[in-house]
Amino acid sequence: MENSLKYNSSGYRDKVAERAIRAADHTPHEISQLIEIIKKISSAYG
């Protein structure tokens, strides 16, 4: 998967697309925090 993000279908390196895909694939910090809070609450109530 790592190399497939670097090259387009023609085989040329596409840095702009690689950065865009990585940015879109990243979970926002606020969502990560919310998930952690929900997990802590869930574990407290079994």
C-alpha cells in the first residue's frame, strides 16, 4: 500500500495526490479524543 500511494496509474510519482490521500485518511484529533472518552466510560460501566 505504501508504494501505491506514491505513483499514479501511469507509473509516475504523484506527490500531491499522495499528500491528499494521507491527509484524508488521518482521523482528526477531536474524534480520537471522543473515542477514547467513550471507551473509558464504557469500561467503567462494564
